Amino acid sequence: MSFATDDLQQRWWQLEAKLLARFDKKPDLEGVLFLIGMQETGFIQEKISKEQKQDLMHVAVCTVLSASDYYRFAGKDPDGWPHFEQIKELPVMHLPDQENFLKDHVLLYFEKEGL
């Protein structure tokens, strides 16, 4: 394991620990993206459909990747949901690298949000 992935893993564990303390449950990457989507949209409901969950995670992915100019906020629809346009192609990566790429952007998001 390289220093970069080792450092990423350490920072990810720190985020997991903070979220565990706050929610009494350790979220995986999907869960963290879901939380970011809820944060960005203000969408909170007792029952959330699978489609709504996917939409929230999509908002989260676009939001975190906008920090590296992969997406740009394009405005909100009449229901208040944010929409994004893709600015540049995402790099082609194997699954573990994709996960680390996303985790790195999630950590940057939380840094900017002051968590």
C-alpha cells in the first residue's frame, strides 16, 4: 500500500469515526454519499424509495466531483432538486481506484464543510 492510499485510508477511518459518533452507525461509502445527497437537497422523508435514494446519491457524486471540475451546478428544477452538467470525462479506473477517487472527494467535501 502506498503512502497516498494509506493516508486516504487513515482519513477515511477518521470520518467514519465521526459519523459513527454522530449517528450510532458506521456508514459505508454509499451511506456517506446518501447523507451528502440529503445535506445538499434538504430532502428528508420517513420513507425513501430506491429511486429517490439513487437520485440523492447522484446529487452527492456530482457535488463532490464538482470540486475537481468534473461537474458544474446547472440550477434547480421546480421541485428544488439540484442539477449538474458534466464538464469533463471521468478517468477510467478499476473499481478499487474508483472507490478511492470518490472517497478522496468525499473527504474534501467534508473538509470544506468544516467537519
